[in-house]
Amino acid sequence: MKILKNSIVISLFLGLINCNSQQNGISSSSEPKTNAEISVKEGGKWNNRKYEGGTFKNIQTLTLNPRHTDHSFDIRFEGPGWESNKIAYRLYLDWRNAIDIFGKTTDKMVLPLVGLDGFDSYHLKQDWGSDVLKVGKGQGIGSILRYTNNQMYYFNKVENTSVKVENSNKKSTVNISYKGWETLNDKIDLTTKLEIFPNERFTKATVTPSKAISGICTGIVKVKPLELLKNTSTNKKWAYIATYGDQSMFQDNLGMAVFYEISSVENLADGPFDHLIVFKPTTKPIQYYFLAAWVNEPNGIKTQEEFVNYLNEKLNIFNSNNKL
């Protein structure tokens, strides 16, 4: 009986440790190396376009409230987030539709810890890392906007926006659906699928427009006047654009890159706020990959030379496999 009681006590103690570890962002050995989540407030109320009071709750699917805009305080870190054990990203689920970067100083999953006490905390250095990108008026990295006649068109007019997050041991996924996106004289539906994988920095993006229109684009925000790095695979099917330098929020080294399939691209453009990749008009799925590398990651990339070597290794994989 004494042995049984001791076993029960030990089991309860280990369960408590495991529970506390999860709450503190400490992963067990069996924890997946990717995570996607979206968290909304419940129990408060809307005051015009701001949400007051309430507490955050993680959910799997969300249809955006028509009152939601930037800094409405109803969605934790302003939209869905996804991460690997290397890096984390978030998408502003509002008219901006930009993608931001959370640099990580740990290989544990950190998104459950981010933004619980408001927007300001993750702009300061935390134990887990920080928001490291100043998006400004740009699109951040790898998001979708429309560009024509040197003018950027955002998601100011959308009839309905919904998002779904999924997690498995192999990957984490964010699916976004935009119904009735209006720009110029066009109204289209657009779906975006964002996938992240264990031990990788990159996100695989698949974008499908319902109507073939010109100017659908992705790219990299121009934080500083840094050299635009480029390279093309040996078989001339894939290429990348990238920047590297002291362009993080803390003036330390941050690399950003987008890999694209050359046959899907109309042209590269120097936009007002971004280095742009403009896709050909199509209703077929468009695939591209984007990634970031922050100098303060565990065993992170420290120099431009290391970053370029890393990108070229990925480009060689594209050359052999046509995918990452």
C-alpha cells in the first residue's frame, strides 16, 4: 500500500511539472516542433472599433468581425501566428495583410506566451525573443497585396475574411479565405495557405485567386537601403530575392528571403515600400516560399556570407526537387 501511495504522489508531481512546463513555454521531448494558433477575446464588448475587457481564448477557426481593424485588441498579436523551433511569424488579419517576424532565442514553442498582456510587450526583448521587424507601410515578408502603376492596394474592402489553423507532428498550417476583395474595378476571392515545418525557417505559401487579375504580388519590406541579393537555380526554374543586415527592430542582423518559381512571375519591381515579386494573372495556385533568419537564434546565422550560403543550399534543393 505504501508503494502504491508513493507511486500516486510521484505521478501527481510529474503531472504538475508537465503542466507548469507547458504554461511556461518549456517543451517536453514529445512536443511538436511547429505550432499555429489564433486567439480571440471573449467576455468583453465592442466600443466602436475597439474591443474592451475580456480574456483571450485559443480557437481553431475564426470569421473576422466586421468591426475589426488594426489595433482593435480583439485578436492576440493581431492575427494568426505560426512557428517552428527556429522562427515565428504572424499575419495582420486586417486591411494591412502584412506578415511580421518574431525572432526566437529558444527552440521551444513560444506563441502561447506572446501578447497575453497586450501589444507592447512583444516589441521589447523577452526571454523567448521579440518582434524583430518594423513593417511600417510595407507588406513585411511574404504576404499578398496588389501592385499596379506604382501604387499598393491593400485589403481595405473585403466582404468576409476567415481563418483556420491546423497542427500535426509533420507541420502547422494557417488557411485564410478572403471573400469579395475589391481593388480598382476588380472583385475576387483569394485563399492563402501557409505551412511551416520542423527544423526549418521557411514558410511555404500557396495562393489561389478566383479571377486572373494583374498585380498580385509578394515581397520583402525595405527597412533600410540594403543590397538586394538575388540568385537563380541552375535549371532556371527557381530564384530568390533577399536582404541581409542590421535591419531588425534592435539594429542587429536579420535576413529575409523569398523563393519564387520563375515561370509564375511577371516581373520584379521596386515598390514604394517593398522589393516586389509580381505574379502573372492566373486562377491556378501560386506557390512560393519565404523565410527569415535572426542573428540571436540559438546557433543562428551571423553574417551575410553565411546567409547567402544557406539560401544557395536551399536553391540547390529546388534545383533537384522543385520544392523544399
